Amino acid sequence: MICAVSFTRYGRLYYYAPGSISPHVGDKVLVPTSAGPEVAECIWAPQWVDTYDDAGIGGLDDLVGFATPDDLARDERSRERRARARVVAKRQIREQGLPMKVVGVDFVESEKQITVYFSAPQYVDFRELVRTLARELDARIELRQLGARDEARIQGGIGPCGRDTCCSTFLKDFEPVSVRMAKDQDLPVNPLKISGACGRLMCCLKYEHPLYVETKAKAPARGEKVVTPEGPGRVVGLNVPSETVKVRLDETGRTCSCSLASVCGSRQDYEGSRKDGSMRWDAE
């Protein structure tokens, strides 16, 4: 069995074996980390899978157990410590005039270490900032610079589709996205329309790209002559999600939509006849 937990709201999902407990969605549980057990929220209740490999997950650690009131109190103190560290870091960055922005703060109580995640357009000399934060917060300080996509994941937001961004909800790892994917999906190569909250190409461009490649490989290209149920014509467009093609009929000049299966069937007949030498596949 496997279950998924998250340390923050809309945070990244981490998978564990439930072990000896059976948490429900919303329950606070303890998960093993390098710094000791930490409090997390159950997002997916335990469910059976044949093997972890079938779920795309390797070997899993067991949950430590349910969070006790003491664990919840410790987690609340950690949240308060992170909130104070964020305020102090922002104030010091402003006073020192550093070109950087605080994105997130993490605190490990067992090691008494505060990690400040920031973004910056260029190299920043933050040595004096580290010394000041260590003195004011009485903790070890570590600063880590994040890229644009990691920054968007931590901050969250609403995408062009009107829903929460993929990276801040379910997307675990960033996969390469290219402009070619937008072109293959007949999308306008306009940065304002195909860029996400991070300013990079939207991750969702990759979701349907295999479908477009597969469909276009078997569909007739623009300008090719096909036979439809309404008569012969030439292809003028393709709608991949609905698996239909737009054809301009030779006799009337009218444009009609027909299923891709019917056109591909006619195309196969053409190609079969062409192999026999009895017909020729026409194209402009």
C-alpha cells in the first residue's frame, strides 16, 4: 500500500508506505526525514498497488505514526520561527540594498538551522546578510538561490487555464519543454500566450504533445486530396482533440468536417491502389 503526504498546502507530494497506521485524508502524520520525524498532512489515503514500480515509485519508507499534540505544538513553533525569519530577512535585504527576493524559508529545529530560499537576476554577495541573520535569529543560516520554475512552485498561483499552477499542486519534476511542442500543436508562438507564471514555457505544453505527434503522423497533410463521405476534396485543417479534419469539397467549394477515421480509410485505399500502380496519390 502507498499513501501521499505534503508538508505545506499545495506542496509537493511525497509517497510513503502507511506502515502500521491507516491515515485518512487530512490527518496529520509523522514522516521520517534526515532531520528526524516531521509533521505532514495526508493527501491521498492508503491504496493498494500490485508493486511500487507499477505506480512509478521506488522503495518506500514507512510512516512513523500519527502526530501527537506535542508534535503539532512543535510544528506550530517551527511555523512561527519561519515566519519571523522571513520578516527579518526581508528587512535586512531592504536595508542592505541587495537585489534579491525571499521566496521561502525552512527551519530544522533539531539542527537549529534556517534556510532562506531567494531569487535574484544576477550574482549577489550575501556574506554580510548571512552574518546579520545569524546574529538576529540566533541560528545557522543557509541561503539558496532558486530558478524561475522553482520560485513559481513555492509561491503558487493561477495559470492561464484558471486553475492552480501544475507545479504547485501535482507536478513533481520539471520536464523539458520546447517551442517545437507549441508549433506541433498549432499554437501561436507568442511568449505572452505560451508562457506560465514563471515566465518559461508552460509545462502543460508537454501533456498533449504525444497525441498531436501521433495523430499528425497518420492524418493527411494540408493540401492532400482525400475522399470524404460527401465527396472528394482537399484537406485544409486538422482538429486533433476531436479527431476530425476540415476538407474543402471540389464540387461546391464548401468546407466540411469529417472524422479522421473516414479520411484515413480513404487514404489507405489510395495508398494501396498506388502500390498496385492503378491510382496516384495527388497533392499540391
